[in-house]
Amino acid sequence: MSEEVGIERKSANDFIQSIIDGRLFDQVERLKRAYEKPVIIIEGQLYGIRNVHPNAIRGAIAAVTLDWGVPILFSSGPEETAQFVYLLAKREQEERKKEVRLRSEKKALTLAERQRLIVEGLPNISATLAKRLLKHFGNVERVFTATEEELQEVEGIGPKKAREIRKVITAPYVEED
């Protein structure tokens, strides 16, 4: 691509989940801060999954495009996504005569932003919950070493979320094909 364009690819399921858990607009904000021309590509069928009303999905898409000014492209799958990325890159590099960056360096995040980003990677953890967890435990390491019972001391973390968090942290890594 170029220094100006950043593409975030989201599966339809991930897009829906980020609406449900409130992460979507925090993610869009980070994308806008990192790139002058951000683009989101949503891959797969959006409607009819996760029992989310179509108007909620349309509202989120409208907010991202109109309120945040981030275009959303829709792709049927990985092949079409690759074609979009190729065409966007070709347009940026050839037609606009821009240098290709071999290594993409996003704008530097502050330490607190990086810490929140790490904690937001846990299952069902929104930006708000990430802040609460970090305030409660003091640092990322302590969040990751907390027991299920300790996690539940934080407002918004119930037994199910605590169990899922511990599962992600402690389960052996098995590479998927």
C-alpha cells in the first residue's frame, strides 16, 4: 500500500462481535489515528448471524462511513478481499506514483494505548472493560495472572467472561490449518 492507506480486514462475524461488545468505534478511532486513508473490508455475509437486528448492523455501517469518514468495502471471501487489496495497492502505488513501504509502521501508540489494546484482545473485552481491568489490577501482567474469582471483582466481568478469559490465557496453543 502506502504510508497513507491502511486496510483493516474483518470477518463478518468479527464485525458483528465488535458491535455487540462495543469495540467497533474504538477500533475505527485507532485506525483513523494510524492512517490518513483508512479502509475497512468486511468479509462474508453480515446479515442473519448472531441474532443482531439488520438495522443495528446498518446503523454501525452508517456511523463508520458518515460519522468517522471510513469507507467500508464488502467482500464475499478471501479471494475477493485479495483482489480489493491488490487494486487498492495498485492504485496507490502506480497511479499515484507513491513508494511502497516494505514495513508498515503505524503511528506510535502511547504505553497506555498499547496496554489497553492488549487487554481488549481478550474475549468480550471492550475498551471500557479493558480500562476497568487495568485500573483494578494495575498492569497487563496482573490482568493476565488474575484468577476467575479476581476477574469477577471488576464491574462487568461475570463468571462466563472470567472463564473465557482464563481459557484463552491458559489453553495450549494449537496451530490451525
